[in-house]
Amino acid sequence: MRFKYLYQLLLSHVSVLLVAFLLLWLLFSSFIEQFIYENKVNELNSFGEQILSDLNDPSQASPLFLKHYSDLLQARNIRFFLFDNSSRVINYKTPSAPLVKLTDDEWSQIQKGNRVTVKRDIKRFKQEVTLAALPYIQNGVFLGGVLLISPISGTRETIAEINQFFFYAVSAALAITFLLSWFISKFHVKRIDRIRHATSLISSGNYNINIPFSELDEIGDLAKDFNSMAGKLYSSQEEIELLENRRRQFIADVSHELKTPLTTMGGLISGLKDDLIPSEEKERCMDLIEKETKRLSRLVNENLDYEKIRSNQIILNREEIQVIEVFEIIKEHLEAQALEKGNQILFEADNSLIVYADYDRLIQILMNITKNSIQFTSEGQVTLRGIRGDNQTIIEIEDTGIGIKPEEIESIWVRFYKADISRTSNPYGEFGLGLSIVKKLVELHKGSIEVFSKVDQGTKFVITFPLE
């Protein structure tokens, strides 16, 4: 059975209020009743003490005295009886004096000189009364006492009026509470419904959601956290779509890259097999097949290397390395490639300058960037520069090439991104993985890499390695 949250809130609020008022009414009613009966008993005791005091005064003890008290107390709806030590009533002239209506236990207490009070009695006087009996002792001798009784009908009426007033107050409070609870519950349920509706949109794949919220309570905090979650899902969705587009582009690029060398190698192998290629061309064909095989091998190795770096499957063995030594190795390996494009490789570094890094990965970083610089530079120069910083080593690689467009600078680190289609004709870094690998490796060294470039004015890569 479905029970709406709105009604649950209303029921809980009203139930709590009803229980609170019920307990309050029981305590208040008991207290008022106790208070009124105590006042009545105190009043009877006070009149009893006054009567007994006047009995001890010979000038006051007369029939007029009794009539005075009888009239006074009758006006207050109180009756009194004077009785002797044998419990006979002595202030009313009757053919045979009646006995005061006291129980044996009460009479025993009176004889001992103790007062007897009964707040509520419904058996002895044909109506509900409050009674008080006071002993009359003179010179240590028990002579009798006085019994005062007062009907409690007036008391019951007073208590009934108080209860009626309390009932009206409770009814008004319940009505006001119900209205306030209704509006507050509707307000909270509306906020929860907004989150529920937003959840439905999330489940249907719509992550572009923003729920209005206030930080007044936990529901507001929930809405804020929900917006944060939706924002992250929306960003993740955009990233997934971007990666999916890149994946498609990558597959298209790889397919193209594979198709050309495979087609070339397939044709050459078929020609060699069928002896269709002249003998003087066979050696050139074998060189071409070898070159295309190495090209395909680099594609596979670069992808495997990137995945290892991305999933933190490589371990860096960092050590202190002389920067000038690394620069010399880079120049030695790439000088022939630079000369093919009319470039000159220069390096500047202090002989004592060191960098704290993994040797093989440092070579890989600098080799990739230098290859890119050579690729996009013609009849110019590529400069490798080592600088000692504050608790860090800075390596700059600067070229005088064609530069990078401002809108493409941030994209060069993205996997599979190629700034220029001419990259596919180059045997180094042609698949758009080199710089993405470089960035990952620098980050693994807890370093940073920045690029500064202007079109037709060259590019400068600045890599910072912390010294540990």
C-alpha cells in the first residue's frame, strides 16, 4: 500500500502534537485537581482550627458562636459538626444525637490527636465531599473534635471548565498546526519532487540539469550534491563523446596508416614472389618493405607504450643525470634527420647541471619533442637549453619552425591529435601519440610541461623537473 510522503509528514506532526497535548492534559488535569482539593482541605482545616480556638475561649463559646459559624460556613457551602469523645454530634439538637460518620481508623487517628482529611469521599454523605476532622484536646484530655464537610460539585465544575478551556486551546492549536504542517510539508515534498524528476531525467540520459537549492537544510545540501553529480556526469558524457569521436578518427587514421604500407608491401611481395620485379629493383623493394614494417611496428609500440603509461604500469628509476650528456645523445641520434631538412641542432647547458629523472624516459621525452621540432622546421635551428632553477631543473627545446596556431596549442597533448596532416608523411610521431606520451611521462616525474608558440616564429617547450 502506497502512503504519500506528504500524508506521512502530516500524520507525524499531528500525532506528535496529539501525544504531547494528551500527556500535558493528563499532567495538567491531575495537578489542577490536586491543587483545588488541597486548597479545599486547607480551607476546611483553617475553619476547623478557628472553631477549636474559639471553643477554648469561654467568652466565645456560646450558642451565638455556633450560629455565627453555621451561617458563615453555610454561605460557603460548608457544614460542620462538633462531636464529643464518644463521637456524638453536640451542635445539633435532635431527639437522639447522631454519630459522626468516621471510620474506625479515622476515629483512632482523631483519638491520638491527629488530623484526618479526605479529599474526595463519595460513600458516607450521599454525594461527593471533601472532609476534614480535627481533634479537640484540652489539658491533654481528648474531649471530641470538629468535622467539616464541603460538597465537591463546585470543584468538579471548576475542573470541568478548565478542561473545556484546555480542549478549546488544544483544538485551536491542532488546527493551526495542521495548516502550518500542510504548507511546510507541501514545500518540502515539492523540493523532493524536483530531485525525483531530475533523477528521472538522469536515468533517461539527460545530464544537463540544475536544481534550484538553498543551503538551509539537508534537502538543500542534497540538491547541491545532486547538481554536482549531474555536472560531473554531464562533463563525463561530453568527454566520452569526445573520446568516442577521437576513437572513430583514430580508427580511420590507423586504418589509413595500415592500408598504405600493407598495400605497398603486399604488392611488392607479390611482385617478388612472381618474379615480376627486375633484379636491379629487388634490393630497393626490400628496403621499402623493411621501412614500412618498421613503420607499422612503431604504431603498435607507441600505442602499447601509451597504455602502459596511462595505467601506471611503468616504474621510474630516477637518478641524477648530467643534462649536457643527454643533449649530446639527442644530437647524435637526430643530427642526420636534422641535416636532411637543413636544420642545425644546438645545445646550451652548464657541465655541472643535473636533472633528477629516469634515464630512458628522459631520453624518450626529449627525443619526441626534438623530433617534432625538426619535423616542423626547415633551414633553421633547434636549440636544447638547460637551466638551473630553485630546487628544479628546467629544460627548454626551442625551434625556428612554422609554429602552432593558438587554438591548437592545448590540443597537441590530446591522444591521436595531429596538428598538421603533413605529419602522416613523416616517419617519426606520425600517429599523433608522441606528445601525449611526453606529457604523461613528465607528470609521472611530478614535473610540468608548457609550450609557447607563434605562427611562423617558432615553438618553445619548457619542461620542469623537481630535484629530490
